[in-house]
Amino acid sequence: MNVDQGFDQHCTQSIWVKARKPTQPDSFSFTSLSDTDMEEGAQLCEAARGGDTEKLKALILAGADVTYFDGEGLNPLMHAAKLGHADAVTALLEAGAPWNALSPSNLSAGDFAMEAGHEDAYDILLNAGIQAELVLGTIARREKKDGDS
């Protein structure tokens, strides 16, 4: 299996996991990151800043956490968007990176892309947000319809 095949399989699994309905939506749990997790996260952020899509895919396939936030409070998707690396943005979104995560200054990856004038990256993020909202709207309508029956 090559990196792209493994990456596609990983993304499919990530999307399924992220789409499951949580049993307790209002509860949060925090875990401490191991040194390995922090190192992988830092490498993921570095690959995102450099627009190195192949390295991103390899790290994700190896289990790196696409939701990792670095010391600046930015995740890999924000770094890629801020620097206009549209292919990296796509790879991170496909791996389950949250399009709507916020930095400490309450900016999303889309905000960073827009502020820096990176239209391609911004459009990819905008479309991801629209798709997510359409899916959530469909689920809500079905749940409402099932509840009314």
C-alpha cells in the first residue's frame, strides 16, 4: 500500500469516527499529550507551514493528530491556510481537521486564509464549512421528522 492509498483509507476511517453521534455532547475530557504526540504535532505543523503535502499525509497515516494545537495556539490547518498551501489544507480537511477550530485570538483557518489573501485555501475551507452545515442540517431535519412521527 502506498502513502496515498493508506491516507485515503485513514481519511475514510477518520470521517466515520468524527460523524458518530457523541453520547454526552456537553462533556469534555482532557488528556495530557505524550512527548511523542507533541513531537508528531510539531512535525505536522511544520509540514503544514511548508506546504509539504506528502509529509503531512505520511504523518497522518502514522497517527499524528490533526487537531493538535502548538504553543502559539494554532493547529496545522491554520498554518497551512495562513500561508496559502491549498493542497495541504485539502489533505488536512480530508484527514478530519476541524475547519471551524479557533485560535486564541478567535480566528479560524478560513480567517487566516482570507486575511492573507489566499483565495484558493479560503474557498476550500468555505466549501468544507458549507458541506458540514448542510450535513448537520439534514441530520437535524431527519431527527425532527422522526421525533414528530
